[in-house]
Amino acid sequence: MHIEFHGAAREVTGSCHLFQVGRYRFLVDCGLIQGSPEHEKLNREPLPFNAREIDAVVLTHAHLDHSGRLPLIIKAGFRGYIYAHRATASLCRVMLEDAAHLNEKEAERYNRYQAGRGKPRLEPLFDQNDVYTTERHFKPIDYHEPVEILPGVTVTLHDAGHILGSAIVELRLQEGNLSRHVVVSGDLGHVGAPILADPTVLEEADLVLMESTYGDRCHRPWDATWAELGEIIGSARAGKGNILVPAFAVGRTQELLYVFARYYRDWHLDEWHLFLDSPMAIEATALYRQYQGVYDKAAREIVANHGDPFAVPNLRLTRTAEESMRINDIRAGAIIIAGSGMCTGGRILHHLKRNLPFAQAHVLIVGFQARGTLGRALVDGAKHVHLFGEDVPVRARIHTVGGLSAHADQAGLTNWYAHFRNRPPVVLVHGEPSAMDALAQHLRTTLGARVHTPGLGQRLELARL
């Protein structure tokens, strides 16, 4: 009985953990490697395991760094079920179809520009047909419902409070006389965040796998975050500039719409042109409306008293490329929410090219930015960036609103782990080395935890716990 770490080991993306129990092998997550172009090329490398030998997959949530290699393992021969919360299964359809569309467009552009240069054709990483095949493998399950997915392997999902349908995975493993109780945090939500419930607290485990994205810092309090956001909007209104919000289509976008509806009058949002410029975010928001059963108490009360929690009176949904392009005719007074969240593609790039050269423009960074991404370069103070073959000066004001993160911070991670009464060993994954090491030291110092930070490809024998 063991675990092998094939992603998000001493890094943030590509979450993928392989469990072996007796003769059965299953994955928890199978995500894309994201970041710089060099990082993303790794997704085209052969899988580090034989997909035909994988019997099942358990998915923590729909973000592509946790789900994006599912079509690849199916192309490589995986034939089992993918177990996930039913909201996650719905969101994966949206996210994987969008990713397939982008893959196809990327391959088309590459092949058009490289035609006649003697370079081999680039095939999409996966296409729409691969996504349709992947969808047929999903086996939706609910929170708190134990399911035996394989002999000796029972899974129970608990709400992780990160995005719609996100799950903490509780595993009961049995191999002969050896039994182990393993809890995989997935991505833990930020306590007090809008819409969703806080992460479920568990108290018993033999081993905990825990994310560490913000293991080296603490977020601002929510009241201070709302005040900061209101001040930025007020400053931009006075300075007659546009506000660009590179936002993840699932999770962050819905939180922003929810907050805009709540503070609509306080922030004078009626004086702005508001755009949701992302077909995927529009579809994901519709799914958020559908799964109201996982909302927290405050969100349920808003639904009961006011109806749609994402209703912003002057919000325009721009589905087509033509509608998106017309936004760039607006030189001031527009708030534009567009993907991608790390500025690695999508419509936000066109808005950045148009607005970054202007000092009165503002860019709100509202989520984690991986190393090697354009978003990270902006956060780190780049004075020029390269967009669509051109050098673009950065004169716009860049704001990092860290308090809006959908991930637990160091205090949140520590508090969640502290509820385990027996202080089980903890394996840290999904974090840059600096954040992971800081959290490891903090857990050792404050709670006396036994902490492991395995590297890529390393194996942990569960019999030795």
C-alpha cells in the first residue's frame, strides 16, 4: 500500500497522486501542468504511469490543474470511472470543453504559421471528441456519502469550500490486515468567503495530504478586503480609467459578481459599464445558480429574499468575439471581468494590450499567479510585457487583492489541520517550495507535526506510518 506523487509535488499545478492498494491502482486528481510555455509543454510528455493499469480516479474539483489531464489518460487507455461531486462533474464539462477549444485554436495557429517551414504538425493536446469521451466516465456522488470505488477502497467526499463542488477526499483503505485512513484536502477554501460553506473539519486520520498554496502568508480580513476593493473602484472612477479583472471563470468570477451585487450602491457601480467577457464564466455562473444546495447560510438567505445572488443590473454578458472586441472602444468607465485568471490566454490579453499603456487604467489581480505567467510578471512589477508579438509598456496601476483568494492562508491551513486530534503525519503538496517550506516549519513549530514534502515521482509507503 503506497502513494506516488506525480504532480503538484514541490510545485503548484499538475495535481496527481497515485495510490496502490493490493492489486488496485487509483488516482486522486489528474491535472494539467500550468505556468510558462516551458511548463505547459510537459503536458505533452508521456504519462509517468501506465493509464491502462489505473482502475479509478477520484477528483477533488474541476479546476484544470486538478482535472485537465483526464482526457489524456483516457486517450492512453484508462477505462475506469471518475468519481466526483455532481457539481464538479458538471463544471468539468464546461472547463474541459473550453480547454479543448483553446487547444484546437492553438494547434490551428501554430500549423498555419509553421506551414512550409519543415516543422511537424502540432496536434491539439486533446479535442472536443476526447472531452465527450471523458464525460462518459464520470460517476457523480454527493458529499458525506461513502462509496466503495474498488475492493478495499472506500471514498467519502466532504465540502472543501474552494469552488462549487470542491471536495476533501476521505479514503478508507484495506489491504489484508493493513488498514489506513487517509485524508486529501484538495484545495481548501478561504474561511468566510462569499457563497460557499467553509471547509469541512475532520478529526481522525492516519495521514493527511494538504495543499500549501498560501502556506507562507495570511490574507487580509474580509472587511479590509471589501474596503480595499471599494477604494480601488472609487479611485478608478475619479481618474476616469478602465478596470481589468483577470478572473478564473469558475469560483472567482462568481464571487466578484456576488460582491458587486451586494455593494452595488456603496461602490456606485451604476456609473460603470460592467462586462463579463467570458463564455465559460457565463456558463459556469449558470451552474452556480443550479447548485444552490451547497451555498452557505448568508447566500441562501439572499436567494430566499432577493432571488438571483449574481444579478448586477448593468452587467453585460459578452459571448461572441465581436462583442468582446467592441469593449475596447471604451476608453474609460468600464469594469471588464475576463479570463484567463493568470493572463496566460483568453480575452483578457486583448484588453491588457489595449489598456496597459494608460496610467489611468487599473488591473485587479484577484487570484494566485504561478511563476512564468504574465499575471505573475505584472504582480512582480514588469515595466513592459510581450503581447501578440508586440512590446507593450505597463503604465496601468496593478493591484494585488490577496484577500480575495479562494485558498486558505497559513492560519486557515494550520487551523484545519489542528482539528485532527491525533496529529497524523502530513504531506504537503500544491505549493511553491518557499510557501511549502514555510508552512512545514510552522506546523512543526506550533503543532509538533511530522511533515513531509515529497518530490516528483517519490513514493510513500503507507505501511510505515
